[in-house]
Amino acid sequence: MSDYSIWMLEFAWVPDAPTSSLVYGRHNLGTEKLPYCYTLLRGHGKTILLDCGVNYTSHGKEFMDRFNVQNWFPPEDILNEVGCSPELVTDVILTHAHFDHMGGMELFPNATFHIQQDELAAWVSIMLLDRRFRWLLTATDTGDMLYAVQLAREGRMRGIDGNVDNLFPGIDVRVARDTHTAASQYVIIRNDGKISSDDVYTYAGDLLYRHDNMHGGNREDPLYLPVGLAFGSQTNLLFATHEILKTVNFEIERVLTPHEPEMTKMYPSRTTKNGHYLIEVALAEGQQSYV
């Protein structure tokens, strides 16, 4: 029996993301729809969000307009589809500090946020660089950094120092340094609570955009291909991909990849009234299905 219910919840999309931004080296292949998604966990008396999206009505609007993000709906609408609300979210694990993963912090008024302390420190350092280096802030809203520091001042932003087991019961985090960002992290969910679990899901954040990053289009003879947008080492991304797959015994469907629309074909899913996908990965005992 699952310890946590797990839902992947689309909240917006980009209709025309360049294919080369998703899979490195695939130039001149046009564009693809890129879903924006966060993942909700319920169990052990906690309501945990993995990443928190963006707030279109705040400083995130500039970034959403720049990247042509469309069909955004606030978390009140998104979480209501699974019987939840922003006020009920107790904790948010931030995989990294890009605008579409971190920009919704102010929308979850009762949550405590958890991020790799080196991730936050790195972006503050980048903000101090000469203007010539501004490409490094392509997907990072400096307003988010300021708000994160304010949350830290209030005791609602907690720094994680490297790999941590049981950040919450059965939930581990692993850091992947110098990859998509300075200290991106991924989240391992041991959904039977066992140390040597037979029921593991791993949430990849942006260390993976597409399943093709894990197999290169050939599951029989897989080839790792890094994501197209990395602020660190592509080589490190490949090694991080391998480590992520090891956590799930190389079962790709157990890698929760929020920007991959094929996830809807791997688990029970439905389209919401707002046109978003809702994927029900697992159900804890006593919790109802929303699919």
C-alpha cells in the first residue's frame, strides 16, 4: 500500500518551445508543446508540493510573456482538482530556482520551503556579476531570490546541505551539482517507507525534460542526451541522469518528468476543465481517486 498519494498537475504550457532547448543537439527540428507542471504528495500528515510554479499576476508575468507561457491558472484552480487548496500545502521542495519552478512561492501562505542552500547562494552571487553575464539569469527571476531571502528571514525557507535521507518520512533528496543549475536537486519517494524500497518514484525537476533525455529515442540501446538548457556541465547532467535511473532500477515510467507529456500515457490521467492534464501516479490508503 502506498504511503503517499502522488498527482502530477499541469498548470500552464508553452505551445512552441524549441526542440533544441529540450534535447541537446536537436537543432532545426521546429518546436514542441512544453507542459508546466508541479507534483503534489499527500501522506504522513503532510501535503507536500514538489516545485510551486509561477505567479502570473506578480513579477513572474514578464518571464511568462517572454517565454510565451499560456493557459496559466492559479493553484486554487489546479489543486481543487484533487481536493486540495494552497492553504493546505505544508511544505514545498524546490528542485531549483528557475521562475517556473520557484516563482509561485507567495501563493502558498502556510508552506515551509526547502531548497539546496548552495542553489540559492549561487543565484545571489550571479546577481552581483557584471551586466555582461546577464544570460545566466535567462530563466531566473531576481524577484524570486529577494522573496526567498525574506522567507528565510521569517523561518519559512530552509536550506538543505547536500544529500538528505528522510527529509520527510520516505522522501530523500539528492543534489546534482553544476548541472541544469548550480545545485539542482531531485526527489526520491520510497512509497512503501522501506529503506530498500520496492516502490520508488523519483521526481527529476529539470534535470530531465523528455524521456528522450534518458534513452535518445531507442529504449533497446539507450543513449543519454542532456537537456538543451544547462547553466552547468552537460557531462554532469549525463551522470545525474544515470544516478536518477539507478534509483528506480532503470524503469523510466517511475521517473516523474514534469515537462514530459508522455507521462499521461503511463498512469491514469484526465483532462481538467481548464484543459490541463492531471496524472494520478499513486493513491495512499483511504484516499479517493480524482481520475
